[in-house]
Amino acid sequence: MAQERNLREAQQRKEKDLLERGDLLKVAATEAKHKRKLEQARRSTPSPQPSRTPTPPGYHVTISDSDENE
């Protein structure tokens, strides 16, 4: 009877250790992912966008390929 209890306790300790180790692995993986994203963002700085003049209200801008005005 004591042997069964010891076996059961050992199994529970093993399961607890595996769960804790799994949680630590998840935390480490999440931290590594976050660090990779930060490094990638730091390396790929966005190129400056040209400033655009907003279209005044009431005007409609159409962009076409044809040369209608020439």
C-alpha cells in the first residue's frame, strides 16, 4: 500500500515538473518571439513617405492613363 502511494506521488511530481517545464518553455518562446519582432522592426525602418497635398472638399480627382488633354 505504501509502495502504491509512493508511486502515485512520484507520478504526480513528474507531471508537475513537466507542466512547470512546459510553462517555462512557453514563456521563453514568447520572449524570443517578442525579441525577434523588435529586432526585425529595428532593422527595417520604414522609408519616409512623400507628403501629399489633400484634395480640397468638393473636388474629385481622377487618375487615368489616357492623354485626353493633349
